[in-house]
Amino acid sequence: MRESFNALFIIRYSLFMRILGIDPGTSRIGFGVIETAGGLRLLNCGTIEAKEKDLAGKIKNFSGQFSKLLSETNPELAAIEKIYFAKNQKTALAVAQARGVLMSLLIDKKIPIVEYGPTEVKLNVTGYGLADKAAVAKMVAAILKTKINEKYDDAVDAIAIAITAAGNHLLTSRKTDI
């Protein structure tokens, strides 16, 4: 039987860590920074946007803004969404390229990276792997006991990815400590 995420367990017993959740995209990258210490606390969230038309310009923009975000937030762990199979291969390739740049910057800063698929994140946060965006947003707000005023789903998705990482990190840490 697969161990599943239990939000109440994490909220009560988590180890201290600052986690950056990342939802990569081609025009917008969602991010959410949470801290774990006897509970989960949202420190920062938002989106990094690129208005450039060409992919090279977008990637350059993402790289600069993401580097600044890493310096400002100093995460100890980064959680990034895996690319899932998309109908549009061109879009999937562009997301993969942007994602690669972000991962390279994390590696340069020696920040450990974990990856989660969308279904895994939804399952861990809501208990249902096919949950819609509204259900994810509602559960993220409930877990963090705060209202999230982001206009884009990308930020909420990134927070959900960070929450998943917090839960899985705790489970992994507990297993190795036994």
C-alpha cells in the first residue's frame, strides 16, 4: 500500500525547512515558498512573467527573475512539477526548455530538487488525483489556514507542489530515522 500525504500530520509534526514550489510554463512560472516548523506557513507566492515573443527572450527573462527569487528566498529544497504528456508537442518542448533552465539554476545553487506529477500533487493535497483547480485552491488555503489572493492558478499550483514536497520529505525523513 502506498503511503499517502496526510495534511494534519504534516501540519503538526513537520521538520523545519524552507521549500520552493515551482509550476513551470512558457509565459508564466508560478512559485510558492513555504516554511515548515510545527506547521506550514506561506512566506511568498506569485508568478514570474515573460512578455517576450521569442523563446530565447522568455528564457533569459525567466533566468534573471528566478535567480533573484532564489537569492531573496534561500530555499533548502525545490519542488518542481514534472512535464506531463501534452497534446501540443511544441508547447511541451518549450516548457521543458524553461524547466531545464530553472533546474540548472537550482543545481548551481546546490538546492536539492524533487519532482512531482500533477496527479500526484492533486492526490496529496486533495485526496483525489483528478481534482480540479478550484478544489486544489480550496485545500491549499485550508492547509495553510490563509486566503491566497493570487490571480493566476500557477502560483496556487506551485504552493500545492511545495506542500506535497513537505509531506513527502517528512515521510522520507521519518523512514530513515527509524
